[in-house]
Amino acid sequence: MAAGTVPDDAPLEFQQALAAMRAARLRPEVRLGEAPAPQRIAPYAVALTAEVVERRSTGPESDPDELASGRFVLLHDPSAPSPWGGTFRAVTFVRAALEPEMGVDPVLGEVGWAWLVDALHERGATYSHEGGTVTRVVSQSFAALADRPASAEVEVRASWTPETADLTAHLLAWTDLLCTVAGLPPVPDGVTALPARRL
């Protein structure tokens, strides 16, 4: 499916899921857009990309600093494939730079996975058949490149089967994970984030 399009024969529940996700109210630091979706994994799919940005200053000429980026793919197969355990499947990816000392923390994997599980729980996004990996990449330069500082990145790849009819909760949980990995503080209870730039 091309970015921004829905086939005329798409099931109503898939169309409703897309409409709900497109209407989601995101934190202003999250920039969301659509990308070409995978063609062969499921009959219907949509792919969203996101960046978490923070501006250096309030001036109009300031360039945003990218703190994290990721991809959220929603797959739909009315036949409910056995490995999924449902008709929808969320397939996600998140990446962010870390302080080098965090990159060598032995519990980083467990913490990264807990960030995802906590985000889903906080949004009330029930799920099953989950799986994923947390990968750390630590780089240290030598010889002619020795003056470059050490760097570290974390990548969280995960997929799960939504059990709630409202797919918005799953999208919002994923953007919460993006913001957590980016190092942003959570939005306080009772505070509603303003809408980010729309798709």
C-alpha cells in the first residue's frame, strides 16, 4: 500500500483503525509521518515513521535536534494467522543515542524492554504474542580517529498482537517509548499534550 492511501477493498475495521491513529493527539516533540508499507507480509498494512525532536532555541531559524527515531507498522490480515493470534499485528522499531556509560550498563536490555511493557500498560493497550530484542551498539575510535568520543545507541525492536479495538492506544504507547528512549520526562497526569504535526 502506498503511503497515505487505503485500498478501496480494505476492511472497515482496518479503515477505522487508521482513522483513529491519524486523529491521535501526540506530544509536540513527536513528528509523525507515513512511509511505504511492506507489501507481502499482510494483505493490508500502514507504516508510520516518527522522530522525537528538541529545538536548540525558540528562534524560527533553529534546527531541531533529533533525539530518537522509529517506525510503527500496523499489519492486518482478516484470516488471523496462527502466529499472530489475532487479525492485527504491530511491528515496531525505536533507536536513540545514549551516554556511553549507559551503553555498557548490563541491565540495559531489561530496562529497554521494561520501557515498552510499561508504556503499553500505562496506555491500557492490552496485547499478546509479544516478542522483541533490545540491542546496544557501543563505538570507540582508535588511531587516526582516536579524537572522536565514544558513542552508544540503543535499538528496541518489538512486535505484538493488539487485543484492544482501539489501536490508538498502541500507537500512543509506541510514541511514549520513543520519548522515554529519547530521555524526555513523562507528561504529568492531568496535562494533555498538544497535537503534533499531522500526517
